[in-house]
Amino acid sequence: MPKQRSTHTRQLILDKATDLASLEGLEGVSIGRLADALGMSKSGVIGHFASKQDLQLATVEAARERFESEVLDAIEGEPGIERLRAMTERWIQYIEGEHFSGGCFFWAASAEFDGRPGAVRDRLAELTALWLDAIGAEARLAQRLGEIDDGEDPAQLAFELHAYVQEANWSYQLLERADSFTRARRAVESRIARVSI
């Protein structure tokens, strides 16, 4: 199979895998399930991955690439509090836009793997920590710029902003509450307003 076609096929498989994982969990993403969903043979799928864990890790990386493209690369605004607001807003828009059928891929995968040791859990934890740290770093920068009260803990602020967005995803997916993202936006803005100088 030509390399370009192989790369395209692998991307199609991973696009389907990330969507299925958001609905059914990473453990539910099997070679057979993907083959059925894509109308491919099992051998046509398995040829791209050495093992189930390889497939799961590749799926996590595909979700990371999509998050970076749709969220990180789309964040605008001046460094500091403006960018902090933009980070949370872009993240909310991403989840609200239903890029995955089951909501936030990382929320679903983290809930599935948080108690399981292994490479998949470690990678999910690493990526989640990087995003949480990025929010905290922007809050610290805003503090250094004199936009956030010196008495505030940037890590605590990041924790709370992260929690608001994750709660919106949960509330929207499980409880089917249409106002979940509006509530998250209000919570984010209220919390940032309380720490702003």
C-alpha cells in the first residue's frame, strides 16, 4: 500500500477511534469494532497497529492533536488575564461544538483509566497535567502583570476553572442540560472577576 494512502487510512481509523472512545471508552475500541464501523476488514485495521495498547495510545495522540489544533492553536488575546479568559472560552467552545459524539474525549478516557496503571493512564495524566499547568501558568503571568490579586493561588484558580469546564461537559452529556455551557461561562467569568484587580 502506498505510504500516502496508508497514512490516510490510519487517520480515518483514528478519527473513528477517538469518536467511538468518547462514547464507548477506549476499552471498547477494538480492531473488530473499528473494522465494522469503517466497513473494513480486520486485517485492514490491524495492519496499522502492533497491539490494542498501541491502538489506544495512538487514539490518545490523535485526540491530543485535535485538541491542539482546535483549542491551543486557536487561542487569541494578550498574555495574562485576557488570554486566560480566551483559553477557557476556546475550551468550552470545543466541547460545546460536539467534536466527539460522547463529549470531551479526555474527560471520558480519564474517567475510564484513572484507576488503571499503565502506559495509557500515564499518557492521559501527562496530557491533562500539561493543560492544567498551562492554565495555571497563564494565571501566574496575569498575577505578575498586576491583573490578578497577589494573594490568589494561581494553581487553585486553574483547578477551579478546569473543574467548571469539566462539570459543563458532564452536565451536558449525562444530564442533558442545555444550559451547561452557559453556566460554565458564568462560573468562569465570576471566578476571574473575583480575583481581578
